[in-house]
Amino acid sequence: MTRVREQARSHAGEDEAHIARYYDSNTRRFLALGGSGDLAAIHRAIWAPGVQSRAEAFDFLNQLVANALQPALPADDTQAHLLDLGCGVGGTATAVAQTLGVQVTGVTLSQAQVDLAQQRTARLGLQTRVRFALGSFNAMPALPPSHAAWAIESFVHADDAAGFFHMAAQQLVPGARLVLCDDVLHPPHDAVAQRWVARFMRGWHLNSLLSEEQIRTLAEAAGFRLVAVHDLSGYLRGFHPVVLWAMRLLTRVPLPWAYWDNLAGGTALQWCVKKGWTRYLAIVWERN
């Protein structure tokens, strides 16, 4: 049994290193080509009703997170500590800190992202309220207890989905809220769907692409009570249908470019969303 645990830890470490290299290599491209501009968002743009610009579409998740977490914060928000699990370059962490007036710590596997996030806080004058640390869901840095946390498009990278929720429960005080914004499976799947889902997972280096039911079961087992589920799938915009058709063919060719994995995985994801094989959800929990 000890040997099995050691092998599991070794595999997890290798996988985390692989994901870290993926983000170290691609983060600057994500920022340059993603279109989020000064918001520094490495997440999906949500074109919900009322959203009128690209900036608002990228800011949508920032505001959704802030609104979902606010009811769980102490009366004196300035004393609240929040946790961004998979923080990217700090776009959401700085936005939430400014919106709610709280302290935020962001954790990421990527040293390149930590460096860029720290540069961002310096530009915004938020060094005393927002900080960033290198760490993983399996090996979190030492942090103060948190009154709320969120994970935007990072849960799917977790090599141990159940362990993710137990880690979050350990980090959060009772009554704290956890928001997860991510892709989920929408079964049942035939063989064709399975191939496209596999292409999506392979391209974006995912480990925990689960159904909503599976995710809810794991969260409840770790001591979280469901508060709300928002299906944002219908508010995603992808390639023009002709471009998507062409990219489906082109990305079948394996190329040794760091950004090619992202294009291949993103194309597969758009096809999965179009066919209803995956959905994009924002799920809010409260720690019992």
C-alpha cells in the first residue's frame, strides 16, 4: 500500500510539472492572443445578457465570483482573506480584491504566472492586499484560513478531484463559500463523442473532466453544501462555423509547437460544446 501511494505521488508530481511547463510556455501567448487586454484574463469570455463589449465578457466571471462570495464574508471585509486556486496571472484576484476590498492570495503551478501576477499587483498598487505563491492542489503553501475561494478553469487540471475538495475544505473556515467555474461532461457519450472529449483533454492537459453529478458528489463528501448552479454554456462564443470546420481538420495534425496543444484542445472543446457533450458551469458551494 505504501508503494502504491508513493507511485501515485510520483505520478502526480510528474503531471504537475508537465502542466507547469505548459503554462510557462504558453501564458504570454494566451495574454497576447486571448483578447482580454488589461483585464489579464486567462478564462472564457461570457457573453451573457447585458454584456456589450469584449472587456465586459471577460470581466463577467470576475463579477460573478465577487457577487457569489460576498454573502459569506465577515462584516469587516478588510479582514477577510480569499483564495484563488489556479490564479493565472492575477486578473481575477486583483479584480475581486478591488471590488470587495479584501485580501487575496493566488496559487499557481507556473512560475511564469507568479512573476507576471506580481508585476500586475505592482502596477495596480495592490502589493499589500494581493499576493501570489507557487504551489499545487496537492502541496499548498502555508496560508491563513480563508473566508472564500474560487477556481476558474483550474479544477479540471487536478489529478485527484476528491482531494481537491478536501484541500479546499481544509483551507476554508466554516460557512465559507467556494466557487468553481469550469467545463463538465454532459453524458451519455458515444464513441465519436469520446474521441472528441479525449482530444480536448489531451490538448488542454486535463485530468478531472467530470459530470456535474460526479462533482457535486465529491464536494458534498468533503463537507460542502450546494448553493447555486449557473449554466453559462449558451453564452460562449467560438469560431465561425467555417473556421471551426477547418480547424477540426487542421488540428488533427500533431505539430511540435507549444501553442498547438492549446489550439487543438480548444477546437475540440468548441465542438464538444456545440454538440452538447460538455457544458460550462459556475457552481457555488458553502462549507458546512
